[in-house]
Amino acid sequence: MTSESVCLTLILPRQFRDELFEYLGEQTDLVRGFTAADAAGHGAGVRLQSMAERVKGHADQIIVWIVLDRSDAERLLDRVRASFTGTNLVYWILPVAGFGTID
């Protein structure tokens, strides 16, 4: 049976950026790399933490994309749940039809 590649997306308040990056860097058995960007969170479930966020009308967030095998994504997500409880972290997993590097 071949493994299925997926993209695990993680979104959380920007205040946890460095902590998340360090944490993912320590998960060398599952994470070989990731891509991240700043994001603006909108919606009823988004917590506006500061006065600046309330004025802007969106939450300052970080979004991370990690491509890995489905089973590794589930294992990583279990670890993230345990380590980032209470941070309002949002996630989803999507299938990846193709993935590679063009040198």
C-alpha cells in the first residue's frame, strides 16, 4: 500500500509564532520542512486579542503548511493538540495530488 501525501494546515495567533516554529523544528521524525506566512483571521470563531486587532477587525495570525504522509500528519496533529491546548489553533488536512522540488 502506498502512502497518501497530505497538506496539514495550522493557523494560530501570531503571538505563538516562535513557539510553533521551534516546536515544529524539534519534530524531526515527522517534519522535514514547512512554509509559513502571516495571516488575518476573520469570523465568529476568531478571538480578537488586542485593542489593535479590535480596531483592525481581524486577528493577527500565522499560517503554516506542512506536506507529509497522512499517518505522519495524524501523529503530528496529536502532538500539536497536546502542546498547544488553549491557543485557539485551527487546522485542516487536505490531500496532495503531487509534490516535489524543481532544481
